[in-house]
Amino acid sequence: MSADSKDIAILARGINKIFNPGSDEAVIALKDINLEVEAGEFISLIGPSGCGKSTLMRLVGDLIQPSAGELRVNGKAPGRARLDRDYGMVFQAATLYEWRSVTKNVQLPLEVMGYPKAERQARAQAMLEMVELGAFVNHYPWQLSGGMQQRVSIARALAFDPAVLLMDEPFGALDEFTRERMNLELLKIWQQTGKTIIFVTHSISEAVFLSNRIVVMSPRPGRITEIVGNTLPHPRDFNTRNDPAYHDLVAKVRDLLRDAHGLEWSESDGNG
Amino acid sequence: MVMAEARAAATLTANLRRRLTYYSPTIAIAVGVILLWEFIVLIFDIQQFLLPKPSAIFAEFMLQVDLWLAPGERSILFESSGATFWEAFGGFFIGCGGGILVALITSRWTIVSEATMPFAIAANSVPIIAFAPIMNNWFGITNPASKMAIVAIIVFFPTMINTVRGLTLVDAQQLELMRSYAAQPAHILFNLRIPNALPYIFSALRVASALSLIGAVVAEFFGGPRATLGVYITQEASAFDFAKAWTAIMMASIIGVSFYLVVLLAEKRLMPWHVSLRGQG
């Protein structure tokens, strides 16, 4: 992982985030976060609730500002990167605009960014075909299943070709079977587009299946416990989950998370 | 071609039949209530000045229709209906339009909308109809503007309050999405806030459609030109001509229901995507 051979997409040095600083409700959400993400890398952030994984993603996406530390995205400040439209965002809820048809939802960022109509339509069509919803362009969100809605949301995030894809538990609300299928589709999309992806998840198997590196985090204060490299070969498919190396990685991440939890339990026991 | 037309006609009659089946219980209840009313008046021999029979009201109504259609004659009932309709409609238009406009302006600055909302909510619980005599003094008792003003004030506040709510109660993640697109405020307004407010605005307009007619008729109780429904009802009632008073009440109801239906139709056209309207028509 030498930094000079590849471009650094995201660089975090000594990031702290404190909510409600100076008041009684002050919470240290993140403490001394150091992370380098290469361009085109697929990184998962995993950890128990309150470990600050979503906060870290939101800091990168300039939805909130760090209290201390240095954060660069493609060599720019996050605010600059946002104005340059470097971010595609996908949340746990598909967050589609219910008054817009599927294609109009995908075209929304393009409209806001002033793309001409013909290009908007062509891009929306291409993106929807990539997520295999080419036959549903004129449907409305409520006519689609949860998995299909999330695929529209991914198509919308990719429509304007952002450099970085920020995904906050995008498949958390889906059933196991749909989730595994969406994992496969996302890997395919990642290989087609070569995007840098920051993927927040609760699911160990998902993190191991998808990413190049797994950032394991622990709570109070939110910090990075360990960064686990993942050398499982690509392309990954349904058989990858039967690979002993896959199971070893799952076990390793689970142990790391248990340690983080164990610390948490002994602390709260000690406090009564 | 002929085949297609025949098929279109077939689906049309099928649609009509389905709708009739859907509404038949409602129609049955309406007919039942009117029949019951008629029989109760007959059986208990109720005096016509207490409660006239539906048939008597209907006969009086047909008399007015004949007068209205006959050349050289005039029907005060229909003239009154027209006058009251315009008062209610004018007030509805000015009040709701003003409410939406003020909401759009104040919601642009959170501070302004937060400062004005408590006053709007307080004003909304004031019985504005009590200002009717004052409006009569301001605009003149026979000037329709005095009734329009009352209606406009009554519908202004609920419309404004609901519109501000719809413009500001926007899903946080939908706003974050717009932020990630580096969207201009105008884009957020037209692509997110206004569509988000439409259901709120229409629920206000539905309430306003009923309020506007109540406002106009009750304002007329405090005095107005002879040919208005409120004055018509008070005069015929004090002359013990209750069948006539009831025809005026009937006309007021018909206008009120039509108002409501027009708002409903506009709602269906403007937001076919909304939960309450899915899979209909």
C-alpha cells in the first residue's frame, strides 16, 4: 500500500469530531482518525452503533465539519469536492422523490447540474440499464420493491459520474437474499466504473465479500481499531462465500468486533 | 379501428358500471335519508315551519328554476346563489393565494417563518367571523368586498400555516442529497420544497373550500344585499317561509360540495403520485 504508486482519493489525518462541544451533552464521536484511501478502492467501515462510522462518512461527504484534523478528497477540501460534484450518495432509505418517475429521479442530479435534456435522458437510460431496471423507467417509486428502489438510488448516485461513492448501510433494510444479490451487482458496477467506494455496514459478511480493506471501528470515543486487508481474488461470486479464506476473514473481523464490544461491556460494568 | 372503438366503448361502460357499484351504497343512504325525512314529517304531522317535507322543498326549488328560465322573470334564489358564490370564490382565491404567497416568502428565511408562525397559529383560533360587522363598516354593507374580506381572512391562516409546514418539514436526507449535488436554493425550492408542500397545501385548500362558503353565508347574516343566500335565509325564515329558506340552504350546500370537488379534481391532476390517490381513476 505505498502512497506514491497510486492516487490518494481520501486522506484523513488526526480527525476529531465532537458533537455539542462545550455543553453537558458533548459527545466525542470520533477521535484521532487516520485513514488513506486509494482511488478506485472499495473500503468498508464496520463497527457497533455509536462507533462513528456514519459520522466519518458524513465528514468525508461535507455534510458535517470535523472539529480538528486534516481531511482531503482528491487533494481538495471536502467542501470544494462537494461543489465540484465529486460525491454520489446512497443512504439506507432509497430517498427517492415520490413525485418523480424512476427516470426522473435518476435525472434529478443532472437537472440540478444543468445537463441538456437529451443527455439527461441518455444517461438515465444507461444507468438504469446498468442496474437492470431498463424496463421500469416510467414507473413510480411506490410501484417498486425495496431492492429495486435502492437500485434506482444507486443509478441516481452514479448518473453524474462522481469520483467517490459514499454508501451508508445501503442494503441494511433488505432481506438476506436480496442483499446478497445487491452485493454482487454492486461489485459488478464497481468493476465497470472503477469508483472509489466508502461503504458503511453492520454486516461482517457483506464487508468481507465487497471490500479491498475493512476498517473496524469501536465506540466511545469512535476510533479505528484495525484496518483488515482483504486479498480475496476478483471477480467474486456466489462461490466466494464458500472459500475458506472468506470464512477466515469473517472470523477475524468478528473477533476484532467482539474485542471492541468486550471493552465496551467491561467499561459499563465498571461504571455500575 | 372499429374493433378498437368498440373495445374502448366496452371498457367505458365497464368503468361506469364499476363506479356505480362503488357508489351505490352512498346513493342508497342518501335516498333512504330523504325518504325517512319525508315519512317522519308525514307520520308525526310536523308543522311545515318546523321542518318542511323534502318534496315541498323540491317543489319550491322547481318553482325557482321555472322563474329563472322564464324570460322577463327573475329568481331571487338563483341571483342569491350567484352573488354568494362570487363572494366565497373571490375570498377563497385572495385568501388562499395570499396564504401560499406569504408562506413562500417567509419560509425563505427560517427566522421570519419561525417568528410569524405563532401569530398565524394564534390568529387561526380567533373566530374571525366576529369581524363581519366591522368589515361591513369598512367596505359597506352591500359591497361584496365586505364578505370577500371575511372569507379571505378566514382561509388565509390555515393555508399559510399548512404551506409553511409543507415547505419546511422536508426529509433531512432528501435535503442532504440536494446538498451533495451543490444545488442552488431555487432548485431546492422547485424540485423539493414545493412538491413536498403540495399535499399540505391541498389539505388546506379542502378545508378552505368548505370554510369559504360558511364564511360568506354567515357574514351575510350580519347584513348584505337582498339577493345573497345568507340574507335570503334570514328573511324567509323570519317570514316563516321555511321551504324557501331550505332551498337556499340546499343551494349553499351544492356550491360548497362543488367547491370541494373542484379542489379534489385539481389535486388529482397535480399530484397523481400521492398515497391517497394511488390506483384511482
